[in-house]
Amino acid sequence: MGIKLLDTSQLPMDFKYPNDFQKVVRLNLVDFNLWYIMNEDQVLQRLKGLQMRYTNRLLIPFARRDDNDDIACFEIGKSEEVQIIHDFASSGHEQRKSYSTFWHWFKDAIDEMIEFE
């Protein structure tokens, strides 16, 4: 059983998950030891919290890191960039890193898994 993504009615502003991300989920490549793709309930919970904590950003969370409060998000208006957000940080101090594409984030998540072992 794979991860169920949010449907369009649950996503803000006509957001559509990037095809590369959808492919990874479809292949059930969802757990990378330190990072994992969140399920529908986890995404909805984080989405609600992010909207309250970071009101000036339109973040769509999709993955969480197990060993800290970092989450990987798409951001509306930033094309297919991936934003690493240190959730629960003060507004304005939440940004940890960004990747130009999902594949860049994915490769880094895999590299971190290999290094962790």
C-alpha cells in the first residue's frame, strides 16, 4: 500500500505536485532512513500548522526528517523548488536550505541515507 497524496480539493491555489515527485511516490520510494514522504494525514496536519506559523508563505509539505524538525516543502510561486523548513522556528528564521528541483532534493536525501549508515 503506497502513500496517498492530497487531491486537488485539499491543495491551495490549484497547486499540482511535480511529476518527478509523483513518480517517486508511485514507485513507493518513500522512506530514506532519515527522510520519509509523509502520508495524507501528516501532510494535512503540517499544512495547517505551516499556514498558521508562516503566514507570508504558501508551503506544501511532503517529507519529514526523523532526527529533527526539518520538513521538505514545495512553495507556491517557486516553480519546482524544494524548500527545507525548520518547522516551529520563529517566522523569518525557518528557511534551512533550498533545492532547484525535486530531483536535487531526492539525491541529497539518498546521499544522507548512505552517509548515515
